[in-house]
Amino acid sequence: MEQRKRGRKRLGNKKRYHNIMLRFNDSEYERLRKICESYNLDISQRGTISPFLRRLVLQSISKEKDRLPDISNLAYHINKIGNNINQLVKIAHQKNLRSPNSSLQNEIQKTNELLYALLKIAFEEKPA
């Protein structure tokens, strides 16, 4: 007589090794709870939310325009600008310039404005 296998079905080569932890604030958790209620799911029951979120994420289709811009190059250039500013300050200190001339202050102000504009563009929220 054959013995029945008990327990959870084996995943085989579909075993999940990668973990992602999500944390929600109170308002986000309340929205998630309402969404789960609309699907007649009990969010407090163990093993309910992970399959639901997995299905929502994996069945959605991502669009090219929804991707975040690559800001690694931007961060590199911002660091280079910071290095240039540090070099200017070092030279000013070496020459004992207590108050740098106005042209240096204007250049620093222009640099700050450009940096602000770049950051604003990079992190600009998309309209709904």
C-alpha cells in the first residue's frame, strides 16, 4: 500500500530564495487593509498577504516611462562639483582670504542653483 505524502507541496526548481520585506506606515497599512477587504482577504491571517502582493506585482505590466531615471551619473557629477568647491575653499584658506571676492560667491551661488535644478528634475514626481 502506497503512503500518502503529507505537508506542503514541494516547489522543486520554483523554490523562492529571495526575500523582500515591506514596511507600511499607518495610512498605507489602512489602504492595504481596505484593498484586501475588497478581495475578501483577512490581512491578519498568516499566509494571506504575500501571495496576494506577489500576484499583484507579477501580473502587472511595467511601462518604459514608469522607470525611474538613472541618477548614478548625476551623483557622480555632483560629487565632482563638491570636489571642485572643496579645492576652491582650500585655496582661499591657503591664501588667507577672510572674505572671498564677490565673483567666487556668485559662482558658488550659480552652482547651488544648478544643483537644485538638477535635483528637482531628477526627483520630480510624475503627475497622476
